[in-house]
Amino acid sequence: MQTDILTPQLLRSAQSVLSFDQARELGERHGTPLLVVSKSKLVQTYRTMRDHLPGVELFYAAKANPNPFVLQTLYEEGCSVDVCSHGELIAAKQAGFDPAGMLHTHPCKTRQNLLDCYNEGVRLFVFDNEPELDKIKTHTPDVQLLLRLAMSADSSLINLSAKFGAHPREVVGLLVAARSRGLNVKGFSFHVGSQCLNPGDYRRVLERVRQCWDEAAEMGFELEVLDIGGGFPAPYRDSEMMTLATYCDSVSASLSEVFGDLPIRLIAEPGRGLVAECVTLVTQVLGKNLRSGLNWYIIDDGIYGSFSGKIFDHVDYNVIAENPFGRPLHPCVLAGPTCDSSDVVARDQMLPEMNVGDLLLVPTMGAYAGASACPFNGLPVAGSAMIA
Ligand SMILES: *Cc1c(COP(=O)(O)O)cnc(C)c1O
């Protein structure tokens, strides 16, 4: 599907944040491949989440995209940040965030990670197992803790409870284990899984979390923080979805229904849903070859670069070619620049005939794309630039 550029959206779909004219100008100035961050799109998305999740503090999951333009913009907007490592902490600190207000969400940290972040001033950490409590007791006993629960939603593309999170039947045991070590557990966190398409799933998950909460209360644990994690989806190839406002309204209603009677602090950790749409990749055709009647275009970014999300994040991107006169579309293969023959970006996109030097735009490249790119084959990862 060719998505029109810059058309108004009723539903939410993959849209480029810039025109081909802008892309040519930025490409000349910065070179390609280039990840272009739209400040206004990021600000608009942040404010939509903030306004439609009233009473919920937003901690941006820096893992999704630690790009300085993204972090600085969110800092200026008054967002908070969630980090998993000292590296992410430093990126966030350089963008202006104060470590004392950061949330560290890695449930299974190295001692060095724990100590480095503690020494920078972080005081709120996540755990999901007893050995982690020993680590915390030994090195940083005065921190506050959230217990991560394993909770996954049916409609999530990526299960984030397969590796982390305590089973509900372990909850009381872990709370007792923390108390016996004199550690301060403030509440629960969970993650419904990334790219959770149905906000109704939050309702079912919150009900299960509420059971754990009530069980803990019966045991005398006075919890006061509920962290609902990330999972807010973004539109990728061919997907049209409800607007972010509608999605957040639904999550907010579930929160009121299930936890509205408790005067607690609510936190969310959006990654993808907050930043994916504000970045569009500008990539260039660097070679062309007719192979068995099919055009192969070699482009300057691939699966080891910004398209790494195709592998690690299981998403498919919409590639847009400039086609003002409606030239006929043909099947083709789009392949990345490395010498690895598995470095193929798309085999099933219909595009007009292109030439070396032509630019392509790839929307929804703001999360888990550049963040997991590597310079394999000695080819540099994409640069970045910010536009208004
Ligand atoms: C990855 C991650 C997030 C962000 O998830 P999204 O689905 O991108 O919103 C939030 N919290 C934790 C603990 C994570 O690991």
C-alpha cells in the first residue's frame, strides 16, 4: 500500500513526517540514511498521552529510542524517563533529566549497573526475584522497589513477560522476602507486551493485578504505586488503528474501574506508542539490478541498520516512493547495503520504477529501529536530524 504523505488522519496509519522536497534538502545537508525526528509530532503525541491518561505519570522508556533529539524534546515537555542501564541513564542525563527522578526498570541488573545508577542518584528500582533482593540488600538497601508481575495480553505482538515478571502466586513470597531483608517495596509494575493492539486487554490484566494487590493488602503490605508499563501501539505497514486518544481513554477508563477506589500513584512507561511515529527514515537507492525479470534495488539502509526492527521487533515497514504522476507500480525486491544476502528489507512492496539516487521514505521508524542498529560490514548506522 502506498500511504499518502502528510494527509490528515481519521484513523491512525503510518505517515511520513516530511515531504520528498524536505527529504532531498536534508539528504543533501546530512547525507543518507537519515532518521528524521519531527519535534511537533513527538510533542503532539506526548500531549495526547498526557491528556488522555489523566493522573498517570509518563516515564518514557528510553530503550525504544535514546536519540538525544527525542530525549531532549520529552524532557522539555516535562515527561519523566525510565532507564535500564547506566548507558541509558547517561543519555537521559545529557538531555536534561535528573537521575533522582528516573525509574530503573531492569528486574535483573548486574551489580555494576545497580551501583552506577544508584551513585548517579536513582532511587526507584524494579525486581522480580529473590536473588535480586540480595543484591539490593547488599549494595543499595535504602532504595524503593516495584515488584514486576508477569502479565501478558492476548493482542500484544511481543510478549514482555516471557523473560521477566513474577507469577502472581510468587507475589506474597517475594513481598515477605523483601520485608525480611528490611527492603521497601512501594508497589507493582507490569508490561502487557509491546504493540498491544486491543486496549481492552488492560482491563483483564488490571483485574488480575488487583487480585495480587488485595492479597498483599491482606498480608499487611501497604502498596502505593502502580506502574502499568508500556505496550501502547504504533501504526506500521498497512495497519490502520484507533487514534491514540481513543486508546488511552480506554486504558484510563479501565484504571478508574479497577483501581479508582485507591489513592495511589499511577505510572506508565510508554516507548513505542510515544516515539515510533515521530521518526521517518530517508534512504537512497544506491544500486539497481534486473534479476530474473524482477527489479532489485539496493538501498543504503538495511536489516543491520534502521530496519533491524524487522528482525528484533517483528514489524514490517511501509516504504514510500515519490510518484506524483501515478506511474505504474511493480513488484520488486528492496535489499540493504551489506554483503549478507539475508539483508533484504522487502520482497512484497509495489513501487514505481526507480533509479540510483532516488529517495525513499519509511515512516514509523522511531522505536526499536535505529536503537538496535549496528555498523556491520563497516557500514555506518543512519545519522539523525530534527525538524520542527
Ligand atoms: C521495553 C519496555 C517498555 C516500553 O515498551 P513499549 O511496548 O515500547 O511501550 C516499558 N517498560 C519496560 C520495563 C520495558 O522493558
